[in-house]
Amino acid sequence: MLELIFYSLIGGLFSLIGGLLLLWKREYAKKIEIYLLSFAAGAFLSISFLDVLPEALELVEEPHPILLTALGGFLFFFILERAIMTVFHKGHSKKGEHEHSDHTESLPALLISGDSLHNFIDGIVIALAFLIEPSLGLITAIAVAAHEVPQEIADFSILLNLGWSKTKVLTTNVLQSLASVPGALLGFYAGNLLEGYLPYLLAAASGIFLYISASSLVPEIHHKTGHHSFAKAVAPLFLSVIIIWYLIKLTHGE
């Protein structure tokens, strides 16, 4: 059991390496915030379309329920964001007015909850691999950490851009990465029961990442760049897609 917990920590915490490098150069990160936001948007789109959703589809014979679940994850986070904006931000602006900050202030809650769910699912995946063969659990944990690096860079860049302190960003990301541990424990004790639901959990996470990118990050990029900086907004997104596509091929042994 301790071996499995260690593997789940590898899968969760080792992925923070990229974000730690970003923290080390925070002042430089501020100067390139548009590049970071664009890279983050591409990262979430790529992780969803090139990794998480295909993995869910590979586990089932009929794709429609998986795609419906992904849509459900997207719609759930739309409802969640509207609830956050309505309940927790009343009085921030006058009646009938809307401020851009009303939208961006809900982004951390969406980001943290979505990533915590993904880390929790990663813990389940590590546990299921561990039950088949302990050495496979270690390989899976390393693969999880590798393909999570771009996502963690995206998380750090977004939270830094929103004005969070280095300590708060690091603490938050460490805590959400630890969600892999209860996921691993649940996977270990209820592996046979959870295995059938794993594709739907992955699909829900995919829908959440799509929502974060399309609803929060892309509008933020448009807001900050206005009618200018075409290359600054577009190039990092495409670079992110290419990098993550390559990393996914490496981690899947293709």
C-alpha cells in the first residue's frame, strides 16, 4: 500500500516541475503573460482532444455516451461558473453593469476543481495499473507526471497572471496534486467497480478542460490583446498544441 501511495505522489507532484520553473522566473513571466495565456489555452485544448478524450473513447465500444458525458462536463462547469459569479460576486458592480473581473475571478475555482478531478482520476488509473502489476504502476505514474507537466505550466501561468502570490500558487497546486492519493486508494480498494466508470470520468474531465479553455482563457486573450497582436495571441497556442502532441506520442510509446 505504501508503494502505491508513493507512486501516486510521483504522478501528482513530479508534474509540478514545469510550474516551479515558471515561479522561479515570475517577473519574466509577467512580461510574457499573453504568451503564457495563449500557451495555456492550447494546452487545455490539446490535453482534452489529444489525450484525455481519446483515452476515454479507446475504453468503450460505443462513443456516443462518452461524447455526451464530455458535453455534460462542459455544461456542468458553465452552470458552476454562473453560480459562482451570481452568488459570490453580488455587489461587485452596479445593477445592469458587467465588469471583466467578474468573469476572471471565477476562473481559479474552475481551474482548481477541474484539475483536482483530473488528478483524482490519475490516481485511480495508477492504482488499476498497480493491481495488474506493481512495476506497471510505477511506469504509469511516470507517464502521468510527464503528460501533466504542460497542464501544470498552464495552471501556474494562469494563477500568476491573476495576481496570486508565489506561495499561494505553489500551495494550491501541491494540494490539488495530492488528489491523486485518495484516487489511488479508491482505485485500489474498488478497482473492479470503478474500472467500468473510468471512461466516463475521463470524458467529464475532458469537457471541463474544454470549458476552461474556450470560456475563460480564449476570451481573456481577446480581452488583453484587443484588435492587435495577432502573432502574440496565436503562435503560442499552436506551439503548445505541437509540443503536447509530441509529448503524448512519447508517453504513449508511439
